[in-house]
Amino acid sequence: MAPYNIRWGILATGGIADYFVRDLLIDPSTRSASDISHTVTAVSSSTSASRAEKFIVDTGIPKPCAAYGSYEELVADNNIDVIYVATPHSHHFQNAMLALENGKHVLCEKAFTVNAKQTRILVETARKKKLFLMEAVWTRYFPLSIEVREAIRKGVVGEVLRVTADNSFGGTPEEKFDVKHRMVNKDLAGGALLDLGIYSLTWVFQTLYHTLPKADRKPPSRISAHITPYHLTGADEATTILLSFPTTTPSNKEHPGQSQAIASTHLRVWTDPNEKNSARPAIRIQGTKGEIQVDGPAFQPTVYRIIPQKGAGEIVEKEFEFPGGGRGMYYEADEVARCLRDGKLESETLDLEESIVIMDVMDEARRQNGLTYPEKIESTVYPTQL
């Protein structure tokens, strides 16, 4: 049987779109994926068709591939199955709504939107129109992440009571970023939380929330957040969130009670200062019978180890590679293809309800610290000109 082929439209031509497309073009057989395939049929820039054409050439997309100078033209193309939204966070809601309103399935970069209200509207719209929608949290689909979640479900480290997760890139923001750069520009929903902290929260949720049966999953019962504002723009340069969950995982029977987590991110200190993995774990998943450590970076880990309690066995460490020389973004694309093939409107690995709960947490962290973005990008009115 021929592989099930998905035709992609790429909305935006920035760095993340470049990485995603290059991964899409890697032969799926290199990662033992013979059941699906990917074709990039159109690319759009918001400014000019020539910019889209340059993107097509630079990334090596095979012809034919249409180049558009507006997103409206892209979503009107009947040769596209799914739109990949790769714009800054500030524009996700408007761009994803544009695609959904034009009958296109959507894979939208994370953080999903600027706030949970926007995410809820996207979800309502997709469900009403019976369209597939997924937040592009690529780390969720790595074989490493799948194995870690399975180890937790099997009780390898007992009942998990605490998780710490960090995703920080240090340096001097004043030297690294112009005030208009998306990382610190509030007009683009910049700051550490939405761009980097989402990965810390990803590890918290995929270990303490997602590993429970769906009927047993409960949002955090307590959230306490501390944010340090960046003095030049007011965006967050550091955010730490302490969460309590009303259950433990995987069963909540051996040790019924709460679990805790710390999710942190920073623009001035590093998870791994020399970027050679000398700092080792970026994530620690601590249970009643041992712990699982995942080495950084949190967004693209390749090593995890299981450390049993004293006398209960040897330390087991496993290392992964990304087949075909890719970054691992093809795993989320493969998930989209399989969901569409199977008629699913959301991914079981990161369902829409879980994305909403995570957005709720980030909203609460901002609320506690008075961090807001400009009204037009917080708006739930569609369309709004940005």
C-alpha cells in the first residue's frame, strides 16, 4: 500500500519554518516511517511572493510548489491539506483562525496563542468545522519522550511526586536582542515564558498530567509564579512557576496525595552553561522508587537515565539520535499525517484540552505578576489587523 501523503502549506518564512520544512523533506524511511509521506505544495510570505520563492529555493522544496505573497492566497489554495503556522506567538490566533475559516487543517507553533481565551476559540472553531487542530510541541513526539512517559506509566520509578524542569539560555539580553526582537518585544508576545518556558511546562505536564488515564487528569490545584521583567521592554526575562497537582502519577494509589513541579526559564542564566551537556539533567522526574533524568536541552533532548533507589538495580542510560540528520520536527508532522489518515481531529499525545490547561497556567503566571501584552494581540476578535 502506498504511503498516505499529506500536502502542506507553510504560513511564514522565518527560522522555525525553515527547520520544519527541511525536516519534512527528509525521507520518512530513515526513521522507519513507511506508512506516511509529506509534500510541501505552497509557501507564503506576508510581504512578497519573491520572499516565498527564495524560501522554496533555499530549503530545496521540489517543484511544483506555489509561492504566495499573502496568507489569504495560501489558505485559498485547494492543493493544501494542512497549514503549518510559523509566525510569532502574537499572530498565531489570527493566522490559525484564517486557515480554519478557509477549511484547512492546522498545525500551529507553540505557544499555541497569547492567552487561553484565544486557544479556546480556536478549539471551538476547529470542532465546529470538523477540522484537525494541533499545537506544534514537537518534543512530545520524540521516541525519547514516548519512552519516558511509558516508564512512568509502568511505575518504573514508583509514584511520581515531584518534577523539576528548566529551559534557559543565558547571556546578556541587551547585547543579544534589539528591543524589537521577537524574544523581548511585547508587541510580538516576546519574553521567556511563551518562547522557552513552554518547554519546561511541557515536561511537567507530559509527566504529571498526561501519564494519568484521561478521566483522572486534573489541572493544577495551586499555582505560584515569579516573573522578572526585562527592564528595556517589560517582557519577562525570567519566570519560575511552582505547581501543585491534586494527584500523583501513574496510579495515585500507592501514595495518594499531591505532586509538585517547578517549571523555570531565564534569559540570563543557562540550563547548560558550556552547551556540552556538562550540567546534565534539565529535567528530574522523582518518584518513590527512584528518578528519571533527562539531559538538556529540554526542547531537544537526546539522553535520559533511570536511577533506581539504592539496592534496587543499576542505573540505565539511553541515548537517541535524530535519523536522517534532522532536528526531530518530522515526528510531529508524522503524527499530523497519521491523525488525518485515521480521521482524527486532534492528537492523543497532546489533545486540545491539555493545550488549554497549559495556556491557563501561563495566563495565571502572567496575572499574578501583572504581565500583559498589547490589547490587539490579546484580542479574541477575529479578524483583527495586526
